[in-house]
Amino acid sequence: MFQMSSRINTLLLAALVAASSVRAQTNPLWHEEKVKNFLPHMTWPEVQDLLTRTDMVIIPVASLEEHGPQAPIGTDFLSGVEEAKLIAQKTDVLVAPILLPGISPYHMEFPGTITISHDTAQRVYFEAVQSLIHHGFRRILFVNAHTGNQYLTAYVADRINQETPAIALELHTATQGGQAGGPSTRATPLPFDRHAGVGETSSAMYLIPSLVDLSKAGKNDLTLPDHLNRALPQVNLGDRVASQVFLAEALKPKDTGKHTSTREMTATGVWSERDTREATAGRGRAATDSFVNAAVAFIEKWKAIRPLAPLAERQQR
Ligand SMILES: [Zn+2]
């Protein structure tokens, strides 16, 4: 009896040792699945093969910055990459993330935010695009995931258009039919809801659900400079002029003296009048689907208008 149980114990021990050594051979934190057309997951032969089918590459333009107490610092980077992956699954183009941080100086009073200069960022994106052009990519579709990057993205796109054989544009702007730059007037005001608000938190709940903790969300108060506070009702009605001048002045670093850094305008880091607990994954999914579908339709039409040139013409070796 004693002998038998000791043998069973020995066998059990051997099995446990074997199991744990199998586990120890791969990283227990790694849970990513290989995603089609996502450059960091691909091998070079897969990129070479993709180049025979497309010359298009989506580049998310990201940021690393506070997103309130409920959403992660990486919200814009991660969400932009996820949107780009969803588009690429439907229309067979490359997704190439280049940078994590972006233009976020006005969030610097919240710990964790990282900001870089326009000049540094534009150089990195431009030089990365030069590499992609070298390999045969010719159409660059930026997906700007952070409003603070809008002029950076426009500048890099124009540099590409003026200085290289490639063509570049920004997909949110492109899919709005050239009507970017302001909402249209409405009869009933919509409550103000922008950075890390109900809209953005909803998108994060759909795109990166395990990283959003809605139990940390709550009511938000705006502490705007007086003249911006007076303009807010017109902004909420979608008045174009009020919205343009409001957004041009708001979200600027503390040392500009404008009193519009995020921390000066909100204690939580959520630039919204709404209670962020109203965010839902369903709302995020609807917003994401609408952008993804518009982007796919745009890309398909561009492919039809300008068919792919042979790879030999695009790759000079
Ligand atoms: Zn964001």
C-alpha cells in the first residue's frame, strides 16, 4: 500500500514537472493571434506576396496620452491599430504601425502622457514611408487616431505627395467627402463630448475591451475659460464658426497661457459634459462599423479608379 502510493506520487510528480516545463517554454503573457496583413506579425515572403496584390498601406497616426481614469494611455495607438486591422481584413491592404506617441503637449499635466515634437514625428513617419515606397508601396492611407495629430498628418501627407512617387491622404478626411473641419448646425444641442468622453470610451469598449474599466468612469465637469464657456452653447448646436475658433484655442499646453490644457479644463482628464458611465460597446461598434465600411468603400473605389501597377515597375532593385 505504501509502495503503491509512493509510486503514484512519483508518477504524479513526473507529470507535473513535465507539464510545467512545457508551459515554461512559451511566454505565459503572450495571447496574440497572427493577424493577416499586420506588418509586425508578417514574414518578408508574406509582404512580398501582398505586394503583388496591393500597393496600399494604412498607417495609424497614434498617441500615448491620458484618457481619463477609465481608459488606457494607449487608447489612441491601440484603437487606431485595431481599426486599421479591421479595414485591412475586408480589403487586403497592409497595416504598418510606425510610432506610439504623437502630439500631446496639452495632456502633460496627467502622468503617463508622452509627447514628441511635430518635427520629430513628421521625420519618423516620412522616413518610414520612404522605406515602404522602396519596397513597392505607392498609396499611403493615414488613419489619424488623435485630433492633436491632424496638422502633423496633413503635413506628412503633403510631403509624401510633393516629394515622392507615392500618394498619401488621411482616411477620416477622405471618407467625409472633403467636408472635414466642422459639424453642421442642428436644432437641438448635443452635450459636449470629446476627448475620453462617452464617444471615445464607447469605441475603446468595442475595440480594446479588456483595457477599459467603466467602474472608474463617472460625472465630468468642464472648467473652461469664460469666453469659451460662453461659446459652448453655439458649439453644442454645431455652429461652424464657433466650433472652429473654440477648437483652435482649446487643448493647448499650459505654458501658452490660454488656460486650455486638459488639466485646466477638466479634473478627470475627460473633456466632456457627459457622465462617462453612459459609454457602451454597442455604440462603439456602430461608430467603428460606420468608419470601417466607409474606408473600405473608399479604398475599393480608388483601386477601381487606379488599378495596381505591376510590382516590377514599383520595385527597383
Ligand atoms: Zn484619444
